[in-house]
Amino acid sequence: MSLIDVSYFTKGSRHVLNAAANTASALSQGHNSLAVNERIESYIDYYQPFFLKDVVGASVQSLLEDYLEAKEADEDFETDSDYEQLISYLQEPFADYVFFHILADSNRKSTITGDVVLKSDNTIASPNVQQCAIWNDMVERLSSMCDYYESNGTFAIVIQKSMLSTINIFGL
């Protein structure tokens, strides 16, 4: 089970064109919307383990993944407020993290001869400024989470320093 779904990318600063919050909406928007949703879901599935390991540490990651799997497998599953609170702290920063990676891949494609910039009738804007903003939003949210778990010993969060470091378009 994933921390987030496509609905995190249907509006606001993380809006992805043609993303639809549910399958019915995606079907009504056509095949492109279904493809966009599938692509977003693939990013979510791929990046969730990396994000969790870097943000909560391997031991809490394992506990959280077990909790999410059990919750998905059993419809009568009794939720745990400590896990649910951790999940709520992680959802927005994880959506930012996924969107950061979507943006990184948005204006280039890999070919046998190397990465190429996409060509279209419209000029493709560099995603650097938006990437910086979304990464820094994630850092702010994760900092709040760390402050909470430092004073509340429910989980022993082990976060990588890089996940709490802001960035800028100059690489400074």
C-alpha cells in the first residue's frame, strides 16, 4: 500500500496535466489521463522505499511497510493512531518528493545516444525553479515532523541530513 495516490497531483502546486483523482474521471478524460495516472503511480511505487529509508530509517520503514500491508490486506484492520499520525506526517512531504522527481524527468528523455530535450510546439520551461520550491516545501514539512518526534518518542526517526537541506537553483 502506498502512502499517497494520484489525487495529490490533480491540483495546486503539484498539479500534473491530465492527472485524474479517480479511475472514472481518468476514463472520461481519455487514454492520456489513464497513462498519466499510471506514470504517477509508477513514480509513487518506485520512490516510496527510498523516501521512507531516508526519512524514517530502515527499522521504522520496515514497521511502517508491514503496517501498510496489513491495513491493505484486512478490511477489518484496526488502525493504530501512532502509525496513522506518522503516515499523515509523511504524505505531503512524500508527494513533494515524488513531484520533484517527476519534474526532473519532465523535460528530457533518455535515448540510446544519451538524454535529449523534448521538442514541441510550445517552449518547455526549465523545472529548476519549481523543483527548488517543492523540495524546500518538503524540507519544511519534514523539519516539523522531526521536531514532533524529537519531543514525542513514539518512533525513533532516523532522517538523512540531505532530506533536511534546502536547495536553490544555483546549486549553493
